Amino acid sequence: RGAVGNEEPRDSQGDCSFTKIGRRSSSLLAVGGRKKADVPIGTPNIYVAVMVSAFGNVTVRMNSGPHAKVHPFVLLLLCLPVFVAQVSILLFLRFDLEFDTKLGRLGDNGGLLKLKLVMVVITYLSNFQNLMRAIQHLMFIVNPITWVEVEHALPVHWIGKRTRFHWMFNVICLWPWAAIALLLNLVVNYTVCVDSVSVILSSPTAQEAIFNSLAITFIVDLAAHWWTFCAHIFYIDSFEDHEFLLQEDMVWEEGSDELTQEKRGMLTLPSAVDFFVRATTWRCLGFEHTFLRNGFGARRVAQAATIFVLGFVFFRQLFVVLQAVDTRILPVARDICTEWRMRNSDGVGGWLWRALEGSLLVSVEGLFHEEIARNQTREDKCQSDWQRMSFASALGEIPSNLGCVVVFTAIICLGMFGPTIARALHSWCCDDSPDGDGLEGDEEADPFLRVTGRVAKDEGARAFAANLVQKSEQRTRELEQQVEQLQARVEQQDEQVRGLQEQLRQQEAWRQEQERRWREMEERLGAGQLSRKGWLR
């Protein structure tokens, strides 16, 4: 990748060392002296490409000259076709279901409903990573300190000299396009999870339930296939191995949350950054720095927010499934009625929904008329029985399904919330730094633990540092041996050069002697002192 900010371009074969820092996770590594942010790209798709391009890291291969950077707005326009296709497919799928079909009970049909519930869980597990990545990426870009610490292209790197379009490449104008694309990605992933429940529960046989659970996940993969097509057609470079790098040294003053003068001059609104820093520095809770900074809580806050959102989604879907089993009505019936009521409303939600309808591949008005408006019974149920699940109705499902709710809550708490809380408490109680660096400032305490100028506490970091130093010393000895061999070869070459130079001097002396003798014979011949026979001899 080319230069970003004031960093010089690095050769792909150059020095690139990866050094683990104390007990910090492997997601925070020193890459050529710089750390990388804990933001995995995952499977590249068109939505993620908009986020990466907002940092100036999506380029187009040109016939001559350097690669040109792609503006996120251009990639957002490429997102719209696949988003329209995904939403249209989901709406077609919703209206194609017999949403007033009665579901069976758990013991009916040889346990078919149990198999369907198992396939619902499997579908959620298969889509878990996509949903989690969508939330993580959104949390990453909504953090205002991200745009201060993470390396990104400045306007001068986009278009060179200052022009009237300079403002289009400012962070303030780049961030919204990435946020919109990631919101679209989150909407698609969440809708697939929601609709998968109705698609699987409406399957009449076990075979169709299994195939439907596999087929609906393909809707999410359309974004990745569309990105592969666009990248090849428009000669866009791949960003699969891209890593977001931090530039902490040039951002903050040593030991404080004050911006450096160099960084302050690069920002459009440095006062807004100061406001966020002051608002998120909670010294009463022991935070000496803002928890939005990488290395001081930003990673854990993002993880906690992601786990909280995922937990909310899973708990809501649990009660949706329980309500569907108890009432024996597909959840899609309530979703379609909610859309119908939203479409007929006069608020902002109704205006946005009608605007979305105009861009879809399906005539939503005709489908609503066919499914609801023509059927007075369904219209009455949409107004009364098929209401969207509220918090009170969710609580009403607990007494009749107490065992299931307790088991599910225990699994979620132990599998999702438990590890996150345990890591946070461990670092809070055992580490000196808020984000669990596990490092002290005495660099001379142990030479084997001098990793990026800090001293590690635990034995794992001690062994890692010792192994790193040992490998470095071994590599140094190998390089010294190679240098000695090269020096010996250079001396041999010098000796050969001196020999050749001596031969050249001898040849030059012989040539000069022959020329002298030739001139002498010509002079004697001209003076008549040498006969022609003697001259020829």
C-alpha cells in the first residue's frame, strides 16, 4: 500500500516486524513500528469496500502512473443495485409465504417442529459472523477518535494540489457514505436472520426446512459476489489483506490526551475532538485517558457494545420464536402487517418506506393489495391480533416457557457476556493500564523483556520476548556470517582487478615500444640508412 499521511511508502519486501505487546491481544501488534487497530475486515464485500475507501485504501489500477483512490460515494452507488436486489428478494419471499398458516405443536409430525427449531439455531450460527462484523465495523467508524488515530488519506493525497473540490475529500464528507453503507449491510443481515425463522417454520417437510435454511443465507453472500464482479470489471485492487494502522506517536502528546500541534493542524474541527475527549474521560472511575482511544478502552467498549447488540437480537428472536410456537402463527405475518401500517402512516417512517418502495424490483403496493386489502379478515387481524411483539408480550411468554428462557439465558451469559466481563474484570483488577497493557516503564529491569521499549509482567510475555531476542541474535549472527563471506568475495574480486590492471599496464608498455620501433624504422628508411630489403626484414 502507498503512503498515507506523512509516512513513506514501504517496500513489500522490506522490514516488517510483528511484536506482541505484553498481555495485549494479538490484534494489537507493532507493524514496522506502528500498531494495527483491532478491526478485522472479514470477507470483502461491497459494503465493507465503502468503509475501507473512506480511509483512502481502495485504489484503481491505472495504465500509467500511481493507482487512483476511489471515493466512497462512488462505491456507495455500486452498493445500491445489490441492496435493492437483496431487499426485493426478501420481500418476494415474505409475500410468497402463507403467513396465516397454522404451525404444528412440538410433538406433532414426529418432531418436525423440533427439527425446524434446530435449523433456526443453525442458521443463526452460520450468519453470526456476518452480523457481528457488520456491528463491529459500524462501531469502529462511529467512534470519532478513530478518524484521529487511524491512518487515512488527507485531501492532498486524494487530488494533490488544493482545488475547489478539496472539501469533498475531507473526513466530514467521507464518513457519512461509509456509515450509510454499513447501515445497509446491517439491515440486510438482520432481516435475513428475522425472515429465516418464518421461512424455516413454514416448510412442510424436513428436506425443505434444511434446504430453505441454506438458501436464505445466500442472500447475504450476494454482496461479496457483487464486489468480486465490480473489482474485476473496474480494475479495483483487492483489500482482503488490508489492516488499519494507528499513528499514535504523532497524534497525542506524551502521557496526555492533548493533541499534538501537527495533528491539530490537520483536523477540520479539533475543538470537537477535545469535547469528545473531555466527555469520555471518567477520572472518577479510574480512567486517566478517554476510553475512546485505542489501548485505553476503545477495543473493550466496542466489544461490549457488539455483544450487547447481538444479545438483544438473539433474545428478541427467542421470544419471537416462542410466541410463534405458542400462537402457531408465523412471525412474518406480524412483519408484513407492521410494514402495511408503516406504509399507510403519515410520519417520517411512512415517507421513508414509500420512498424505498419506489426503488424496489417488486410492486409492494400490488402485493399489499393482494394479500391484505382484498382480505377483510387479514386486514382486521393486522389491526388487532397481528401486532408487532411488544415488551409486555415478550414478558408474557416467560411463565409458559420458563425452562427454555432460563437455559437460553444461561447459554448467552456464559457464551457471550461471560468471557467479555471476565476479561474486563481481570484487566481492571490485575493490570496497571485501563486497557490491560500489563506493562511497566522500567526498560532496564530485564534485557530479555525490552519489547517496544516496555517491560512485560507475565511469564508468557517474558518467554515471548526471550524467544524474540534469541531469534534476533541468531538472525544477526547469520547476517554477520553473510557479511564476512561477502567481504571475502569482495577482496577476491579486488585482487583479480589488480591483476587485470597490471596486465593492461604491460600491454600498454609493449604497444608503446612497438610504436617507437616503427617510427625509428620509418625515419631510417626516409634517410636512406635502411635498404628496402632490411626494412622488410
